[in-house]
Amino acid sequence: MPTIAMFNGIVIYMYWADHGVPHLHAIRGDEEAVFAILTGDLMEGEVSRRTRRLVTTWIELRRPALLENWRRGQNGVPFEKVPGPEDDA
């Protein structure tokens, strides 16, 4: 899965062909979870409350870029990097 972002020790991956709905994978140490892009909901996996809060806040902030990456993947176009929560968009 291509890495699209890294922040606060969290690595964000996207692979558009699994799960059917726009989503991303977040990994931090031994924690791994899948989050829905449209809602920020945890779809599967387990992460600490802090990691969940960081990822869901970032999804809210970067939702347009994340959805654009999802569309890119569906069209066979490489993903673009998405800035972290502290970076300029």
C-alpha cells in the first residue's frame, strides 16, 4: 500500500481496491486501523484514543485531498502525498 502521509509517528496508507468505501489505513507502532474518509469512523482494527483522535482530526482537515486521492486510485493514477495536520496544504 502506498504511503500518503506521516505525522506524529502515524503512517497513513491508502489502497482503493479493498473495503469498497473510501478509507485509509493508519499504523502507529503495533497499532493498526482502517478509517472511513467520509465520516472518520473506525471501520476495523484497534488504536489508542490518542491515535484515533489524531487520525480523525486529520481526516476532517484533509478530507478533500483524501477523497481526491481515492478518485485518483480508482482511475489508476498514482496517489499524491497529503500534508500532516500541522503542515500547510
